[in-house]
Amino acid sequence: MSEEGKGAKTRRELLIGIGGVTLLGGIFLARGGAIKKQGIKAIQKIQTILPLPSKTLPPLPVDPALSIQGLSPLITKNKDFFRIDVAQELPQIDISTWRLTITGMVKNPISLSYSDLLKRPLFELDDTMSCVSNPVGGFLIGNARWLGCRLDDLIKEAGPLASADQVLSSSVDGFSAGFPLSNLDGRDAMIAVGMNGSALPIIHGYPARIVVPGLYGYVSATKWLSNIELTRFDRKQAYWISRGWSKLGPIKMESRIDMPADGATLAKGDTYIAGVAWAPNSGVKAVEIKINNDPWISATLGPALSGTTWRQWWIKWSATSGQHQISVRAINTSGEVQTPEIADVLPNGAQGWHSVSVRV
């Protein structure tokens, strides 16, 4: 088996295992078995002292999902946000001793406590995060309003050497993710400390994680962050890169049909076809639906929070009797149309039009 093949097999096996870990994690959380009472108290205390951001976003608009049953919500609740990581157990971090360090090919190494991090100027970011293992039409993707400090500013303060080309972040559990230094191009990359109005939940990276708009999580979204190292791709490889995945991880433009579900049986008459589409970092300009061999038709779009978030879409459909094939494609603000070319998740993310078959 090739090294790339080994990487695909390893990741797929791990993701299956993580699914079980996530399920068990939910059971443990419900029973109080995975998190000590002391940890729960610490989280509750921290939630009350997160400072207000110096840069706030407008209040969220009315969510179309409130009136269209089955449509993904504009913002994914923390409890519903997908979880992918390599942790067999949730890290128990003592916030009094936790430090974030920036080291490696820098002129000025940095070490920050959690309190130091919270004293920095914080801002809000609406961003859709996706896993590279998300198949076409899959649900390993979520949209959240994050709170954190600018990663660009911290890196500039550390003073990376001219020869550095990789930002390699490490977790307390040994995971690492690396992305090109050139991706810190003003796109509001952050070290996040808050998620949807509260401190980061433990399962989503408390006390801090990295969020880089437009990049898959496997190259950027390190949870339980402990160190950021400025280095070079020809010197060090991050966790998944050494297992056959691409060192570059830009999120591909994709769209998904939330409803009706594939294989569903519908009643004749008016119904909704609805879903979400994303095109980082440009943003979604239009979504089109094709039913059987009919021409493409434009869908109604939900609110555009930013170019880094998904957009909801829907059409009303007068369903007629018979078997129907429904497909969707997105168009970004530059006029680029989502490709119909099929690609597997390995090595840099799935692509292709999502289609469902339904009987009326």
C-alpha cells in the first residue's frame, strides 16, 4: 500500500473511532464522568469574565431556519457543532498553569497566560469551519460566531525570520497542524477563546484554539492550543501531512441539500428544497437547483454574514408524482461556478455537486 493509501486508511479508521469517542463523550458529559466538578466550576467562572470585544459584529439576523423546517440553522449551536480530533480523552487543563508560547524561527519568543490572552484586543468573527474529511453532502461542517485575538498581530510581535514559511501549532495532546505563513494575509485569523457567546467548550478546544477562515481544520484549527512554532515545511510536517494529506488546505466551494433527504418519499404538492452553500473566502453569490433534466433555477438566498460563512438557500417546489433527481451548485462572488468534477476527500477535500433522489 502506498504512503498516501496508508494515510487515507489511517484517517478513516480514526474518524470512525472518534465518532465513538464523541458519542461516549456526550454520555460522559451528561453523567459528569468526563469532566471533573472542579473543571465545570472553572468553565462556569470563566464564562462570566470573558471581556467584551473591542470589535463587535451586528446582531444576528432572523434565522430562515425558524420558518423552513429541516434547513440548517444560520449559526450551529455549540452542542451540535461537529467534533473531529485525535484525543482519546478530553484534556484536563489547569488554567492557572496553562501557557501559550510562540517559538521557533522568531526574533522575540512569546509566552502568554490565559489572563494575558484575554487582555489583548478581542474581536468577533463569523466563520464556517469544515473538516477535510467532509464528503459531498456531508455534515462535518458548522458555522459559529467566534471571539478571539488576532493571530497576525501575535506573529508580527514575535518577529518571524524571513526564511520561515509555516505556522505550526501544537495541542496539549500532541496534535499539530501547519499552514503557510502567507495565509496570514488579513483574513481575520484568530486565537479563539469564545464560541457563540460563551467560553470555548472543552470539546471544542478550551482554553484556546486557532481559527483561520478559508482553511480546513486539519491544517489550522488546533484545539487545546499550547504552542505556535514558526518553521519551514521542508523541516517539519504536521500530524496529518505526514499521513498523506496535502500541506495546503483551502476549503473548496461546495453546497449541500439539507431537505429533502436522499431516498425520501414526499407527498405530491408544494414543498421546500433547501440547504446551505459555502465559498471561502469570496462568499456565495448565487445557488442554483436542477430537477431531473430541467434547466437550472435560482434559489432564494439567506443572509450573508460574511464571505467566510455559509449561506442558506431554498426554493418552493410543486412536487409531481414520480422519481426525481435534485442537484445543487453554488456560484461565488467572482462568478466562479462550483465544479461538477468528483473528488474524494483525500488528499485535499471532496468536491462535486450534491444530488438526492426522491419519490413523490
